[in-house]
Amino acid sequence: YISNGTVIIPGASSYNGINLTPQMGWDNWNAFQCNVNESLLLNTAKAMVDYGLRDLGYNYIVLDDCWSIGRNETGYLVENPEKFPSGMKHVADTLHGMGMKFGMYSSAGIFTCGRFPGSLGYEQKDADLWASWGVDYLKYDNCYNQGQSGTPKLSFDRYNVMSQALNHTGRKIVYSLCNWGNDDPFDWAYTISNSYRMSGDIYDSFNRPDSRCPCTESIGCAWPGFHCSVMNILNKMAAIQSRSQSGAFNDMDMLEVGNGGQSDSEYVVHFSMWAMNASPLLMGTNVLTLSPANLAIYSNPAVIALNQDPSAGAAVRKWQYFLDPDQTGQGEIALWTRGLANGDQAFALINAANTSMTMNATLYDIFLDAATAGAYQTPAVLGETWDVYDLWGNRMSNTEAGMLINGTAPTLDAMSMSNSTSRYNATATSYADGLKANATALYGTKVGEIGPMGTFSATIGRHSLGLYRIRQRSGAGMRKRDGL
Amino acid sequence: YISNGTVIIPGASSYNGINLTPQMGWDNWNAFQCNVNESLLLNTAKAMVDYGLRDLGYNYIVLDDCWSIGRNETGYLVENPEKFPSGMKHVADTLHGMGMKFGMYSSAGIFTCGRFPGSLGYEQKDADLWASWGVDYLKYDNCYNQGQSGTPKLSFDRYNVMSQALNHTGRKIVYSLCNWGNDDPFDWAYTISNSYRMSGDIYDSFNRPDSRCPCTESIGCAWPGFHCSVMNILNKMAAIQSRSQSGAFNDMDMLEVGNGGQSDSEYVVHFSMWAMNASPLLMGTNVLTLSPANLAIYSNPAVIALNQDPSAGAAVRKWQYFLDPDQTGQGEIALWTRGLANGDQAFALINAANTSMTMNATLYDIFLDAATAGAYQTPAVLGETWDVYDLWGNRMSNTEAGMLINGTAPTLDAMSMSNSTSRYNATATSYADGLKANATALYGTKVGEIGPMGTFSATIGRHSLGLYRIRQRSGAGMRKRDGL
Amino acid sequence: YISNGTVIIPGASSYNGINLTPQMGWDNWNAFQCNVNESLLLNTAKAMVDYGLRDLGYNYIVLDDCWSIGRNETGYLVENPEKFPSGMKHVADTLHGMGMKFGMYSSAGIFTCGRFPGSLGYEQKDADLWASWGVDYLKYDNCYNQGQSGTPKLSFDRYNVMSQALNHTGRKIVYSLCNWGNDDPFDWAYTISNSYRMSGDIYDSFNRPDSRCPCTESIGCAWPGFHCSVMNILNKMAAIQSRSQSGAFNDMDMLEVGNGGQSDSEYVVHFSMWAMNASPLLMGTNVLTLSPANLAIYSNPAVIALNQDPSAGAAVRKWQYFLDPDQTGQGEIALWTRGLANGDQAFALINAANTSMTMNATLYDIFLDAATAGAYQTPAVLGETWDVYDLWGNRMSNTEAGMLINGTAPTLDAMSMSNSTSRYNATATSYADGLKANATALYGTKVGEIGPMGTFSATIGRHSLGLYRIRQRSGAGMRKRDGL
Amino acid sequence: YISNGTVIIPGASSYNGINLTPQMGWDNWNAFQCNVNESLLLNTAKAMVDYGLRDLGYNYIVLDDCWSIGRNETGYLVENPEKFPSGMKHVADTLHGMGMKFGMYSSAGIFTCGRFPGSLGYEQKDADLWASWGVDYLKYDNCYNQGQSGTPKLSFDRYNVMSQALNHTGRKIVYSLCNWGNDDPFDWAYTISNSYRMSGDIYDSFNRPDSRCPCTESIGCAWPGFHCSVMNILNKMAAIQSRSQSGAFNDMDMLEVGNGGQSDSEYVVHFSMWAMNASPLLMGTNVLTLSPANLAIYSNPAVIALNQDPSAGAAVRKWQYFLDPDQTGQGEIALWTRGLANGDQAFALINAANTSMTMNATLYDIFLDAATAGAYQTPAVLGETWDVYDLWGNRMSNTEAGMLINGTAPTLDAMSMSNSTSRYNATATSYADGLKANATALYGTKVGEIGPMGTFSATIGRHSLGLYRIRQRSGAGMRKRDGL
């Protein structure tokens, strides 16, 4: 039922017609938890506009838990007036005025995870209220669900009530399930939502095991937990990646880049692999204190272009070897690949072992799915020569990032974006159009080629990765087998 | 509840009276995926007639996903008029005129896997339409099932609706469940269907593990997935083989022979073990470009006779040892055996390790079930001498196969089929009758014997197998314990 | 909720008031499968009376599958008139006249396992018919259950319908569930039945793994299967043993003693451990051709007295070590113990490894539960001296067994049973009374003693066991802590 | 959804407003099982008052199973008049008069575990009766539940009936679920109960595996069983610890301290880790024969203060290594930590290996959650100097404990409690207030300090632990980041 690793979606569209590529934005939880208020949201939004993040696609400001004080006598939720003195509609209106969108949080239970009122039993009332405020997005959690879980049907039915309620408002609202992979949402959530968490909560560690995140696979995980590391979550994608599809994405949880628990190269792996797997990209740090280096990671248009590729599919882990463990007891190297809409391929060589390694990617491994898809002859792609682009080759310098933060960077002229190798304005030109136009910023730097049946080699540092896009030399991304 | 490894079925018949031996035919998916149209089906059918495949039993032409464009205003499915300009009834009529039958595809969900309209909620309407077209077969998938899974009861109830709908049409339609072993269909599907997939989707690899097919057992598999190798699927049969029964077969998925991903000897293992296990045999390749070698594999009547044996039961894995892994990290040798309706036994010595091996099959292992079935004395079969036939001994030569493809082969005279060692016409003489008549083509070549309590030895190449039928020397297949 | 390893059952009684100790008898399946008829049942019963088996407690003649030909126009089952020309009531009456009882078979599905009509949906009609025939026992299988499984509730509800139906007849009928441990019957079947199978079907092998019996634990076993060896089933008891209770026993499946697949010492382990674990003891062999050695195994009153002990609880595996594997790849030694109603203890030292071993049982291990049950001081039992009786010490000689078979053995005078060391008449004197009276035949031979805090050692042969009963020297079984 | 390892609970309160810190008291089962009567309860209560245990917080006297003789003609439970000749109300009144509270037992099934009448179907009637007697607490077991389990929903619904019934009485009754972790109560029981057992029954062993307690994890445990050791239960907490919360605690089962199966240092580990994990602390021994050493363990106010800390959260296992197994085959060392309400941290270095070891705790490990919680800079806590208090440093001497038992100890003047290093009166001054007042008895002895980014080292004996509380030198427990 799967063709070359990609679900075939004729007339592809999501259940509600929006979010055809993964949502991007910011959510306060990872950095601020319950410490939320109006100015945090609005100041963050302003910084995101100023730093160019909005124009890279990060346009949702998602307010997480702890914003309400309860329900009023008619059963409607009431925001905390100390935190939100101007009211929620004001927040939404202000964000909209900045070209941003507004996300809201609740739980499919009697309480939110922070024990504020949940939406179970109040779905339509809450959806109506949010729509009246101008909310564009709902993150919908799984706490305090009164035991209404244990089979896919029980979870589907519970989450479907809010799906119907949101649709009934008439407002287009991105519906983001946060049920931590419980009851396998990757097997049923795509017809009622726009994204679905597939693991326990992330924490800011590259690969440290934690007793509170006991599963190493997403499937059949009886206890998603929290404190899951980047590599833990990444590997949980391998089995279920086919269920990421246009409009309905496996959500690997909010990004930790900038929070201090990982090295620069580890954050690069984290950001790259979330992008490669078409995960929603929600910044989870304090934007107002963002370092230049971390801004440079969040701002790489060549990597974001993978995430926003119209193919809308996740990557495939072609191989993985366990070896050379570090002090956490973990060690592995792996090859992940992903087919792109224009015929290009992306691949990542991940070194999550303890020492630097020379790693290889063969054309056969990259195109394994084509080679075993009933082609009854060697696929043409294996006989081509492919140019190799290092997608981190044009990473923004800390100087340039510092100028953006300081407000001293020159304005990006969207009309001449091809003149910049490190900056991009997706508001002006979509990633899809930019790719068609061969926008420099979306391709990194050329670092080599792979000949027919060839192999690409690179030395990859400890806890680092090489991230590449390859395209056919002759045809600039044209597909040989258009008929397929 | 099991006698000598075979379910006792007095007055054996399937739930709908048809498909008493496994269905055979062709399905377009593995080679063509969504690239379907009228001429592909009809041209393929013609080639199958011309090559003798129809008369070997391959008589279903199954049209897989992507054939419709939606439902009309009265809720009936409408075929894609560009792909099927003459309409579906024309396809069915033409196929019937060629002595072939017509198979159709849908899903027990709101969409098919390719996101075309599914049949959930439209079961009777769709069944009626297909019956009106003259459809003979339904492959019924599991995509987009709205979370209606998680216990056998949930899946049974969902698939039973279509079972009842098909019966209600009055037309005999083979009902083939494609739910990938989800919720253990081998434990409940036999009373409502004719076959049931027992694993995630096959891919054209002999034994390469793939992260998208995470289970190594069919039972308790929380994520069937896809990209399952031949050896992965084969071993998933070992635990559940007893549930294959006349009229209701465990379906190991469509055959990959001819698609280019495996060596000739690997395809021989694949085809042999699908036959041994009474799996439906659906060719999954482009018949119009079939090579002589691959036609020779598909066309071995001695192997097909195992598949179509009236015993209608799957093989037993008597032993399995893990050793000598190849570059995929996999390595095993195994003995599989199967009792046949005429008292013969079949057995396969599989070498899925990395080097050639001398392997042994003892009469005790072959007849283990008889020896431990309450006989309270050594079974007579262990004291007999058995002639050993190599079922690949008379494999059709590439020259002969090439003549069939070129249309230059002499016509097979069904009346004198015993004159051919490599070709057979099951349309003229059923396999059951052919076995009774000792048709040469169904027995391969004699390669030895096994004396009382004896052992058979053979050298089996890497990624290859020996496939044998043994029969009692004295009694030509007569059973000693007829009273049993 | 458990005291000293035994469930406390004040006024212990089963759900229907009968079967307070495990049922004993004969079932045709293991040896005859579907080859059943009136004379087989009646001739077997006669032999069981003649050989003294009835008076040892084996009084149920259970007719297994394949006895019916369908339902009549009013929906009642009809027996096969060729197999049962005198009708079922005649069989029951004749058995009753011999002092035997009559057991019947059906399945909680639409078919029996042999595809004869099942009782699902016909429970009351079938129960009424059986009661009218004089049936005393129902073995109720699990085949063709239409997917009505997957949670304990689904299975409980399905099996409860027949439980209510049997009660409604007014006739006392032992209700024996045969659902192979599916959905954990040891967690719910005791309130609706008298015994419940806890594993897949047995086969006549001591410890050979078989791919058709994939689980090694009873709990969480997704596929009970069949072809489970004696050691496989035994070890599946270890976790669930506490759920065996008076009137509702974990059923380890019918005995294979006599069927030829195991050595004499292996059959001794098999019989001993079924007895130790309060499993129903159903002979599963051809009684009419029983060898003297096998009759001697079935007829050991000292072992049956364990099985029929009023304590009605299963044994505890106190330790198990894996070592010294045999040709099947299996090897273990283990200590199992069981507290008895009169204060005695039984223990078994099992050598399922490949060579003879000297094995030890310490008083501490035997009385571990007392030592850790909140005694807040060393339990008195550890400070006592215990006499050790080898329960196989008085095994009937083959000469004596042969005389029983030939009808030349002297009549056992029940009134002076203490004069026989190897024979016993439980019809005349119950095991409980015999134990109180220190009947010689129930104690085997004294082989040593264990002093305070001491250890018992014995050399146990390969695939063999030592089975012992110990009692306090001073008090002849009196309990020190009567107040408890 | 979790902040720094602690669930955020604004206006924290339990579902019924009581039991905000874990219940403490005594339950007769571990030591007396069914051997219950009025005088046992009242004499035990008197001793608990006399020994100072009541004033340490142990104020519930829980009567376990076997107290009833059935239901009367109106369906109400009737107590056993031989065991409780004065009636239950008398017991409750007398306990209340002593400043104690009265706990009662039943099962959410048709029988209790001891086969006395259960409350399934009689919930309101039983709750009303208990309330009329003045019952303050219900332990509600899981035996004989008629298969109403298998998904969280089935168990939630069953247990919720009694929750509603108790609330409906109008009396405040602690509701303690005893369903052994079945169907993951840590995922749903907090909105309907005050505590929930998370494992099979404990037995009095430090770490001996037992076949009757087959799981090593609480999650996905298909068979909780019984005879679970202290270390088995402790490690089952690691994954689920986040679900312990104010008013609703994971219950690790009753304490075995004093029952004779473990060494003094093992009992110290047992008691310390139950306290660290906010488990209910129910004494499970014979108080009337308590030894001075065991009284000293139960009476350590510095350890109880952890248990009763207002943070009401369980500890986190930061690391665990398997090594150096003892005669049971088990061996591990581990670090567990817990944040406390006043900014202090507690940590335990556990040596469950076979020999003495020098063990280290780094500030980084202790504050891992702060370091990875989105702080985007090194947390201030890592840069502080911390004083280290050994919470067993002031363990009561056996002489002092003996005087308490003999009634010769001086009366504790609650007003000058700071004068005692080993005794405390929580009736007079709550633990929260005592901590604020730096009561000596709640802090043990200072044994060192940890500098910025430093490490604490200690030599920990075999089967022993070091249990420490650390506080910031400069701020006496003040939090640096009050805004959070």
C-alpha cells in the first residue's frame, strides 16, 4: 500500500484542508513551562519577526498550559487576568497584526497536565470560545483522561470529538494531538488531525537514557513517559515513518535548540533530523536570549526546505549499527534518506558514537526502495551521476546572526534572495518556488558527486552528522520515470 | 484440537463454498502500483494464457488500488474513465472470455491506502456494484480504518460487514483480507473470508531487515509495517501455520519473483515456500517482460501441486538454527515439512546462511507429529522406505521457457501430459487427479531414498533450498493407518 | 491477598459445589483424536474398572470432538449414528452402571475445532440436551469463536453463558474450560468453571521446543498454540500457580503417559508434576494396550494423593537454573514444593538437564513462604526434624501391573489397604481419610530425614526427578502454629 | 507536561480533598493475614500511641481481609461476631478516642481475595455501612473481578463506582486502590482515589526473584503476582514516578520491616526508599513484639519528613548499573534523587550489589532535571555549595527504642522538639512546620558538603544505602529562581 516509501495521495489534502507542510513556530513550554503571560508571547513574536524567523516560516505562537483560571458559570474557560490583562482576543489580534498566528492549549481530559480545567466534555464550548478569540491552532494533550485509552478506538473516539468541534466552528484551526504515541495515533490520527505526537516528551539531551522514558520503540509502547532524548525519539520514527503525510505529521515534539543541554553539533543533529522527518518545527527556547549560534541553527533555509518540501514524507533509516558507546552507554551510526518532490534525494549520515568516523552512503542504499519496488531491472537512478550538496555548508556565521539579533543586519530583499547563501524569505517566495528557482540558500554548498552505482564518503565527527541533498547532474532534478 | 498437524475438517468447505485450494493469479501492485489501466490488465491476461500460466492455475487478474475517481451522487464508486475507458464490466467480460477471472480492490476504511474512497460504511453498495460488473474476487485492505482495531473483535466486526455484503450479492466472490496480520486474523478470519494476510507488505529482498517491518513474529505484532523480506514473512508462518485451512488461507503476500531484487536461487526459495505453506500465489511482476528463468520458476507444476494439494494445510518448521550470518546480519538453516493428501510428505531444507552446507532431514523429524500423536508405538511410517523426489529436478529450461514467451513452444496436449516433465495443464486435469495418475510433471526427479529410521542428506547452496516430495516405495502413497 | 502461598478459602467450595479436588479420568483425544465410537468408550471404561483405575479416582470418561453430525431441525445436536448406534443416553447409563461418569465436548464457537457444530448461540439448548442424556462433565473448547476475544472481559462473557446454561439444567456438571490460557482464564475463570486450560495443547515430548507453541510463559501469551512439551507447560505454571484453588484448577492438559514419545523417567516427571500442581489428571492414551510400566505410573497412589490433597493448591517453583542443555537445546534443574493439608510438605527435585546431578533441597527453600510471611521470627518448621518419604519408592512392579492387566492380580481388600504398599482403593477410603490413617500406599518409602535448618541431597538422573513428602517426626503432621 | 520532574498542581488537592501527603498507619495483613480480631486492632493501636508512632504520623489502623461472615437478608455485610464481639462501630469509636483512624478492606469483585463477600454490585450499600460505622479509609482489592479488566477503561469504570459511592456517603474516606498495577492505575486512578498499588504484593525479601512475581517493570505487566521483593518493587517505580502526586500516591505496598526476612541494613533501604518515593507507609508487622532496632527504623523522623514533604512527589532514578551479583543472581547500584518543597534535595546512593562500594553523586546528576529543563544556561543550583546531611545520622539507639517499648522513655515535649535529635511529634508540629523551623530531628547529621559542580562520595556497604538531604549553604533552602 506504499509506493517507494511515500504514501500516494491523489489530490492530497489534510482532513481540514490546511497544514499541508509541517507547522512551524514557537511554543513556550520547554523554556518557560507555566510562567506565561501576554508580554512573553508578544515580545517573542516581535523578536521572531525581527530576526527573520517569521519569514523562514515560524509563524505560530503557541501558548501552552497554565493560561486559565477555570470555567465561568456558563461553563466557558476564563483566562488568568493577571497573566493576560488585555484578554485573549487582544493577543490574537496583535499577533495577527504582526503576520503571526495564535495557538492554544488544552487536554482531552478533565484537567490539563498542570491540573487546570481540561476540555473533556466541553469540547464544543471550548472550540467555540477559541474560534471567537481568533485562535489558529490547538495543541491538545492527553492528561487526566479518565482511563479512556487502551485501544486505538478509545483514543480515536475521544480525540475525534474535538476534531469535530473544531470543524464545526467554521474557523480553520490546526489540530495538533499531543497524546505521546499512546494507542498508536500514527495508525488513526491522520483523518482527524494535522499532527500527532509519536513519543513521550523530549528533554534537552542528545542521547542519555532516562528511566522515565522507558520505551525504545514507538510501537507497542505501554508508557511513553517523558525525558526522552533526541536520539531516542529519532529512532522511534524509523518504524512508523510511512504514516507522516501531507497535512498530518508525526510530531517529534518541540525543539530544544538553545536550551543549553547539548553541544552545537548535537543541536545540529536534532534540528536536521526533525526537518528530515517532516516533524512540526516548534522552537522551544527563549527567543529573547537566543545566541547567534543557535539562531544560525534555527535559521538554515536549506534544512527548513527539507522540512517544508511538498513531498511531506518522513525519512527512512536505511541502516543502523550499534558500536563505540559513549559515557551514556549509547553508541550508533546510521543512514537516513528521504525522497524529495523535485526528484532530489536527501540523506543524513549520523554519528552518534563516541569518536569521529568515516562513513559511507551508497547509491544503492539511498535508492533501495526504488531498487526493490518491482522495477524488474536496475532503476535508472542508480546509473546516474549525482551532485552532492552539504546543507550545512552555508550555515549563517555567528557574526551575521549577531547582526540579526542586534537589528544591524541588512534587510533581505526577497526579490533577490538568490544573492544570499544563508538567508531566505519564505513569505515572499515559498520553499517550493525557491527550489524550482534553484535559490542558492536552499542548496548549501556542493561538496562532491556520486557516480553510477557509486558511494559517497565523509568523515563525521562524534555526535554530529552530515546532511546532504543530491540531484541528478544531467536533469537538474527531473525524474526519469515520469510515467510512474 | 489438531490432529497430526492438520485441522480436521469433515465435509471441508470454506465459508462461502469456494477457494478450497489457494487462489492463484496476478496482481498489479508490486510492479505497477497505481499505474493501472484496462490494457495492462487485458494484455497481461493474454500473456498469461499464452505462456500457459492460466492453465497452471493462475486465473485471477486482480486490479489493485487507484482505479476509481470517487463516488457518484448516489454513492456508487466510479472508475477512472481515462484508465478504464470501456468500463469495468467490459474488463470483467473480456477476462471471463479468456477463461480468466476478475479481482477488485478496496479498503475497510474511509480511504484506500492510496487515499481513494474506501468502503467503510458503503459495504453493501460497493459489493452490489462489483457483483453487477462480474467481479470474482475482492482484495480488502486495512488503511484509514478510523481506529477500529485493537482487539480481534473490533477487526472481526469491521471485516464481517463486507463478508456479509458479498454473500448478500448472491455472486460467488473470493474474499481476500489484507489487514497485514493486524489483530491476529489467523485467529478469526477463517469463518468470514477466503484468505488473510498474516504480515506486513513484502518487498523484493530475500532476508534484509528493514526498520519499517519491525516484527519478527506474526503473533502479538503491534506494527506489521511494510518492506518485509521473504525470510521475515516465512518465519512468521511458523507459529500460526495450523490456521491455514481449506477455503481460508494465511496469505504471505504477492510474489516478487521477476522484480529484480533477488537472485535466482533466492526466488526459488521464495516461490517454493509460498507453495509449501498454501499461500495464495499471486504473481506480482510485469508478465509482459518476464524472463525465461523467472517464467520457469512460476511455471513449475511439481511445486504448484504442493500449493494446490487438497490437504490445504501449511508446512511446519521442524527445526531452525541461527548461524553463519551474511552481510545483512541474518543467517539460518531450517527444515520445513508438510503432509500431503495422498500420504506423501514434502520437505524443504533451507539454507539462508552465508555458505553452502550439507544438511540432513531424518524420517523422525519429518514424521515427528505422527511419532508424538498418541500412537503408543513407533509409527509405521518410520519403518518404511521412502523414495525421494527433487521437485526442482525437472525445472523448465530457459530455452523451453523462451519458446513459451516467444510463442514458439509446441502446444501441450493435455491428454498426454505425462509426456512432459516440465509442463502441465491443470485446466484439463486437476492437480489432485494428476497426482492420482502419477503425472510425471508433478513429481520432479527421483534423487534417492530414505530407509527405515533413515536420514536424507543434501548439499544446499547459500540462499537456496532443496525441495523434496517423498512417497512410500511399497504403497505409492497409500496410507498405512487408513482407519485413522 | 495470599497467605503462605495458598489462597484462603473459608468454607471452600467451587462455583457449582463440585470438583473440590481435581477431576480424574480419561479423554480419547490424545490417542484417538476423531476416531471415536461407543465401544471405544465402554471398553475403555471396563478396562479402567478392571485395572483398578476407577478406584484410584479415574472416573470420568470424556468423549472429545467429532461425535456429532450436526443439528436437527429444532436446533438440537445429533450424535453420529454410525459411531453411537445406541444413542448417547445409553452410553451415559452404561457408564453410570459401571461407577463411571460421562464427559462431553463442545466449543464456545460456531464450530468445534474439528468443524462440527459448536455451541456459541446454542448454549442452553446444548446444555439441556446433555443434561437429559445424563452427562456429568463438559470440556468446552475455544475454536471458531468469531473474534470474541482479546480482553478478559470478552472471554469471560462468552464462557459465562455456558456456565449459566449448565447451572440452569439443575444437573451437576463439571465445567472444564479449554481456552488454552487465552485472555488469562487463571484470572477470571474460577468463578464460573471447575478447571481451565492454561497453555496450548500438549504433545508427547518431554522438552522439545516446537515453533507451533511459541510462548514460554502463560501470562501475556498472544498465541497459545499446540505441540507444547511437558517442561514447557510445567514452567508456564510457575507464575500463575496461586490461581489453582479448590473447585477451580489450572488444567495442564491431558496426560501423554503411554503414548510412546517419552522415556519412562520422563513420563514419571510428567505424571508427578501434573499431580503436584493439582492439574486435572485425564489419561490420554489407549488403555486397552497400556503397558505394565505405564499402568504403574498412572496407578501410584502416593502421587495421586498429592493431586487429590484437600489443600487443592498448586506447587511453587522455588528455584530454577538453566544449565547443561541436551540435544533439544534445553537444560534446567528446579525445585518445586507444595504445602499439604495435614502439615506435610511435598517437594520435587527435577533434573531436566543432560546428565545426572546431585541436587539439594534446603528446609529454608522448602519453607521459604513461611520464613517470609510476616513471622517476625524464624518459623518453627525450620527447627524441626522431618522424615523424608520417596513417593516413587513403592512403585508397582511391572509383574504386579501385568497381573492387573491380565486380570490375575488378587482383589484389593479395601478394608486392609494398609497391607498394600502399591495399590489403593479411593472409592472405599478417600485419600484424605487414607492420609489421616497413614495408609502405607500413600507415603512411599522413607529414605532419610532433614534436621533443623538442614538440607536433603539426592542424585537425580537425567530427565528424571525425585519426588518426596516430608513430615514432622514428632507430630506426625501436626501443625505447630494452629492458631494461624 | 511535567516541570522539573514534578507535576504542577495549582491549588493542589486530591480528588476528595484529603490525604495530601501519603497516608501512614498499620495494616494487619503482612504479619497476621486472616487472624484478625478486635483486641489485635485495639492493642496494636495502644502500642502505637505509647511508642510515639501515632505522633510520628502512623494513625490509620487498617483491618484487612477476613473480617466478615457474609451479607444479611437486606444485603449488608455482617462482621464476624467471634472476632468482633463489640461490633465495628465500637472499634472505630475506640480508635477515634485514641486519636487513631479506622481503615476497612473489601474487593472490587464478587469475593474478597479470601473468598469473603466482595463489594462488586454492592458498592453504595457497603460504603454507607462503613460510613455509618465511622470508617476513615478503604483498601479496595482486585480479586474475583469477573474478568472486568484488560483495558484502563474497564478497570477505571469498575473502581470509579466505589469512588462515587464513598463520596456519596458524605464522610471523608481515604480510598486506597489495591489492584496491583493492573491496567496501569498510575495512568488513571489519581482522579478517583488517594493511592493505588503499582505492583504485585510485597514479600519480606530484599531482592530475591520469585517465579510468582514475574514482571520487572510496572508498565505493561500482564501478571502482577505476589512475592515481589523490595528491590523489584522499587525499580518498578522508576518509570511511573511522575504519577505520584499530592492526594494520589503510587502505593509500593505495606512495609515488611520487623518481619524477620531481611537484615537491618536491608530494612533501612526498604523504609528509606518507600519514604523517598512518597509511598503510603503502612507498618506490616506485629507492633506488640517489635524489636528496638525495628522501632528505630520506623521512627526516624528525618526519613518520615521526606515521605511527608509537601512536594508530594516520588524520587527519580538518575542512574542504575548492574554489577557484582549476590547469591540471588541480582546486583545493582543506583542513585535516586528527589526535589523537596523548601528547595532542599534528597538523594539515595543504593548498593544492592554484593560488596561494599565507594559511590559518587554529582551535583549535575542530582540537578539533571534543572539542567535540562530549558534553562538555556547552567542552572544556578549547580554553582552553589550544598551542605550534606545524613538522614540516618541520628538514628535512635536501641537503648532509647527499648525505653519507648518498655514505657520508660521520657515524654517528648513537643514544644521543645528541637532538643531531640531522634524523636518528633508531628501531631503537635507538622513536618512542614518543623522543616521551616529547622527542627533538628528532621535533618540527621551534617556529614560534608558539595561545592559548585562538585561530587559527593561515600562508602556504602553491601545491601545498604546512604540517604542524604542537601541544602544551599547560603540560603538555608531558599530557591534562587522564585519566579519559576
